Amino acid sequence: MFYFTCDRCFSLHRLVDDGDRAWLIDFIRTTVSKQLGEDFDHLFKHYDDDGDGKVNEDDLRSLMFCDFSNDNRLYMEALDQDQLHKVTTVGCVA
């Protein structure tokens, strides 16, 4: 959730080019390692679309936390994109 919140607050609204967004993800990667003692790329390996072992901004575009994709209404990572799509389209009129 740390990455998701940083990305949502800064990357989407404050950073204006790809270089800035790449800087942010590298800064977060370093912070997660130093402050949390975790390997950023390992934590998000399920998003590593190209399988290169390094998670980048494009890999994380589908990262989402919400409280409407699970029965308990807990704010948590939406890992099942198909289920998320179903939940968000129920009741929508074409």
C-alpha cells in the first residue's frame, strides 16, 4: 500500500515526465530496501510482466487497492483483475 499511495499522490498529480516518474520508483525502491528491509522487486514480482526481475512503472499500472472487490469490504490489493472487472461493471448499462 506504501507504493500505491506514493504513486497515486505524487506520480499522477505532480510528476510531469517519464524521467520524474522513473526517479520516484527508484527512490521508493531504495526506501523500501533501507527502511523496511524488503526487496521491492520481489514484493511486486507478480506484476513483472516482462520477467526481467525488475518491476517498473509500466509493470505496476494494474496495481490497485480497493474495498469493493472482496466480500469483507477490506481495503486490500486487488490481485484478481478479472474479478475486479466483474465487480466494477455489474449494473453498468451499455
